[in-house]
Amino acid sequence: MTDHRLPFAEKSAEDWSLERERILRSRIEDLGLKIEGTPLESIVGRLHAELEAAGIKFKPKVYLSDEWSCPDGIPVIGMPFYLADPRLSRIEDEMMDGIEAETEEEILGYLRHEAGHAINYAYKLHETPEWQALFGAFGQPYEDEYYPLPFSRNFVRHIPGWYAQKHPDEDFAETFAVWLTPDSNWREVYAGWGCLDKLRYVDAVVKQIGQQDPVVSGAEYDIAADAHGSIEEHYQRTRPSLRELPALFDRELGEIFGHEPPQPDAPGWQPAHALLAAHRRVIVETITYWTGLYEVLVKSLVGHCIERCKLLGLWVEVEKNQAALVEFVALATTLAMNRLYKGDFVIK
């Protein structure tokens, strides 16, 4: 299947503004959303075909939910409702500053991850001593902010942000996703890594339980309870608040960007805040991917720097844009790593 982005609705700015407001007031349960008849149906079909090819009899039910999820202990897979309608995907993109899984291959990658949770819960693997010895205590606290060790070879890499290090349950789900992915060549790719034993465990345990009926099926789980209320209320619940930061980085920003062009109307100059704003999404995505710092904190940091550049009246020569962006990303990444491992962006 072609790996293309699910299309947004084509609307004029005025028409879209009116339709957007109408949709935001609509109740999720009244929109008639479903997987069947959308591009999601074939993607779910691919997941089930991969499970079948891997020797797994159980096919977790996939339904539309508030978010990517596998309810704790229940082997069913929730995928975000906005993926079922291009208009809702566009709103998600605008409200959340991007879509977590946008292409068909990205969506399938997340489904493989959630399938790992589902298989874990369906056969209660996390209750076994062998699982706990490899992945850790299933009942340990689950936090949005976690402290990964970038490039640790004790964990596979699948979802961005060193996600396998978030929690033992996520470690198993990520390991399962890598194992399930066709042509992942996990034996060769992870040869010599500490996580290879985890992959071998998945391979062995699937051979044991793959053709067995699940201990927990999830058949009676009320999927209608997961997506409710208006679209606007959904984002009021789920849209995280940015963090306020003190004005600590003015000197560093002044070193990267100039304070003003040589003349008020000098050609070839651009406000620094406009340059950063134009590249904000990719900057946030890149720093989050490589550091594993909680995305809200990265967004807060980058947004703060954009506002400070604006207030300070910083400029940059257009021909030096690329070099300035490289310097800024290096600065922001260093600050992000400070926050991740020392507890704050600036160590006093």
C-alpha cells in the first residue's frame, strides 16, 4: 500500500473557519465515525494479517477512541477518532500542533505497538516471572515525564523518543512491535544488544501461546465509553498546557541572532522570531525525537525562545538562516538535556 498522508479537506479559509467551528461544537458520538469504509480499514487488515502470519490466532478488536490506547488489562486497541475523517485530522493538526501518527506506515507502526499491549493483556504475560525478570515490575508508577538513556542497547527503538524506556509495559509493547514488523531483521539488527533476550522471549512465547484462546478477550469492553462529548471538550481535556519559563536565555539568543539590521529597510534580513516560528514544528519534533524529553516541555522551551526573540527585537541575515537554525537547535537540545537529567533547563 502506498505510504501517503491522509488528505485534509480542501476548503477556502472562510468556509473552513465556519465548518471548523461547527465541528468543534459537534459531539463525537454524533458524527457517525467508523473504521469501515475509510483508509483505516485496510491498515487494520494489514495488522491482522501480520498477526496471522506470525502465528497469532487472537486478533484484537480495533475501535475509534480518544487516543492511541489499549485500556489497562483489556486486549482491545483504541485508535484516535480523528484519523477516520480528514476534517478531524486537520483540526487535530491545528489544535495539537501536529499529528502523532499521520502516514499509513506510521499508523501501522502504532497499531503494532498497541497490539503488543493487547497480546500482553490477553495472555496475562506480565504476571509471569519470566516477563517480570526481563521487563520489570508491571505495577510500577506510570509517568508522562520519564528519563531515558539515549542509545541504550537494553531497549529496542520503534516509537520516537526512546519510548521503550517509559515503563515495562511499554518496553514489552515496543519489543513486540519490532518483532512483529515484517523484514525488521531483528536478529541481525539487535545482535549483541541487551534487548536481544527480550526479542527472543517474544519469539518463544508466541510459539507457546499463539494458537491458544486468550485468557482475557475484551469482548465485553464498552468501546462507546472512550470517545464522548464535543470535539471542543475533547481538546479541553487532552490539550496540554505549555509551561511558563523565566527569561533566562536572552544572552544566548543574542549571540545567535543580531539585534537589528544595519538599516531599517535593509534587504536580506528577517526577524529571528519569524524564522524560528516557520521551523518550530520540525525543531520541536527533532529535539523530542533525539532527547526523549516530554514534548510539552520542548514546545514550551521553543515557544518561549520565539517570544523572547520577538520582544528583544532580534534579527538574522537570510543568507545565514541555516547556520542560525543549527546553532539554535544545538542550544535548545543542550537545554533540553539539562532539563532531562539535571531537573531544569539552567543549572544554577
